[in-house]
Amino acid sequence: MAIDWKAVRMGFEAGASTTAELAKIHGCREGTIAKRAKKEGWSPDGGASKDGFDDHKSLWRGVKKRLVKGLETSDVKAGLEELKVAKMAGEVLTSVIKGERLAMGLEPPAGSEADDTEDITGEMEDATAPRGTGAAVDGE
């Protein structure tokens, strides 16, 4: 399997993943990435990725302002509307960031091995007793 060096570089420069995480995602050694980064002059805070990160920070600040405004307003109806808008904006922004991470190869695609974590978590929840049941375990 060939290494997608463009995706590796984007992930490296975005600073969203460590070199070890990138190596695992792209199926290569950490040292290989480090050598190539040094040789080609990659910067963990370089390129357009940093600008995207700054955009995301700014957008999250906007979501936070709306949340605070919704919580602090004395008009219940207006407050609920602000909270609804903030929730939708946060969900959209989360989806955009996840899509960007997928495009950069920083996030495994749906249905991959890493996606099995949710299935395992669900199985573990099913196998455990609900809270507050007070049922004795093994005759306790």
C-alpha cells in the first residue's frame, strides 16, 4: 500500500495528530514521517491548515457566545431560540471538522476497524447491570 504523503503532510501541519498517530493511520513508521518532514521542511503550524484551525476557533467562540446569551437572557422564549441556534451551529461545525479530518486522513473512515469501538462500547453497556438495580452479584 502506497503512503498518501499529501494526507500525512496535511495532518502533520494541522497539528491535529501526533507523528505516532499519523504513522498508525497511514501504515508507516513514525521515523519515516519525521525524516520526510525534516527533509521537506514541514511545520506543525504551517500552511492553510493553521488558518482553518483559527477559523474553527473563531466559529466555536461564536457558538459559545450564543450559548451564554441563551442561558443569561431573562426572556425564556428568546433564550431557547438562542440555545437551539447554538446547538445546530455546534453540530454543523462538528460535522465540518470531522469531514476535514477524514479528508486529511486523520480520522478512519466509517466501517473501519477503529469504528468498532462504538460497537464494543454498546456490547459492554448491554452486558452490565443498569445503575441502581441493587441486585446482588454472585450471592452477595
